[in-house]
Amino acid sequence: MYTWDFTPVIANAPLLAQGLANTLKVTGTALAFGVPLGLVLALLRLSPRKALSWPAGFIIEFFRTTPPLVQLFWFFFALPMLLDVEMTPFAAAAITFSIQSSAFFAEVFRGGIVSIERGQWEAGRALGMTQSQAMRRIILPQAVKRMIPAFLERSIELMKTTTLVATVSYADLLFQANELAQKTFRPLEVFTVVALIYFTVIFAASLLVHRVERRLAVSGETTVH
């Protein structure tokens, strides 16, 4: 019979807390760069000029369809060889997940923009606005409200995906948990606690998503997924 003992895990709680902080750091960095880059990619893909829309479409589809672990390994191992630069685990993770998340956010932006009725564009032109002014003042404010639940859901998925950074020795929560399990010889207790930490953080975020969706449903807005 296995005897559970969480004492070593509790004693090393600061180590897991630091790992969680590093996980949130990677996630936050990827969101900070991924969201604006996603908007740029979405606008380029919606451009009537094929010289802009086709490259943007290729980037979006490439980073949406290739495995994120392969992307992470490429930025961490291959890119430094090509550019003769030093790549830290955090830099590789930040670049990888910023670009990868931007591809998904681009589709969220595109879906939100095309969901706005054509009459809104015509109203902007009737007021003497250019297409860019109508996009900035009329279309995007309405589209963003519809996209909020999809953005939050994608952010949750991004946090799950960042567990891959442990493979390049970045000290995220999973990496710290593995180190602690090897040091204490208590893998069951360590990974049980880690699973509960992920569950608590992600479940709280999921509740926020559902709450936002309900509020938007009450206000009559349609969400974009």
C-alpha cells in the first residue's frame, strides 16, 4: 500500500510558486505580442491585394497547423544556428508562442470583423469616413466585443500549451515539478498538486469566460469562435 506524504511538496511550495509565476510570465508575454500581431495578420489577410493577403494567409495556416513543439525546437535550436545568436529558453518560448498565438488570434479577429453587417461599412462611408477610419471607429469596437469570449478561451489554451517549455529547460511549473519529483522521490504527490494548481487557475479562467458569454448573450451580442 502506498503511503501519501505531501510534506516534501509543502516544504518546497516556493519552488512551485516560482514555476507558476514563470508559466504566467510566458503566457502574458505571448498574449502581449500575439494579440496585436494577430490583428495585423487579420487585416492583411482581409486585404483585397493578393500580395498582402496570400503571405498573411500562409503564415496563419502554417503556425496553426504545425505542432507547437516543433516550432519551439526550431526557434530554440535552429534559429540560433542560422543567425549565430544565443537563444535563452524564455526568448525561444516567448517568440514561439507569440507567433503561434497570433495565428489563432488572427482568425478570431477575422471572424469578428466579417461578422459585422455590411450596413455598418456603408454607414461609415455615408459619414465621409475612409475604410481605415470606419474600421477603427465603427467595425473594430463592435467586433472586439463579440470576440472577447473567443480571446479568453484561446488564452486558456495558450496557458496549457506553454507546458511544452519544460522541454527546453525553462523553469515553468511543469519543469519545477519534475525537478521536485526527482529530488523528493514523491512524483505522485508533486504532480497531484501541480494538476490541482493548473485546474484551479484554468477553471477560474473558464468561469470568467462563461460569465462574459452570459453577459454578452443578455446584451444581445453574438460571440465569435
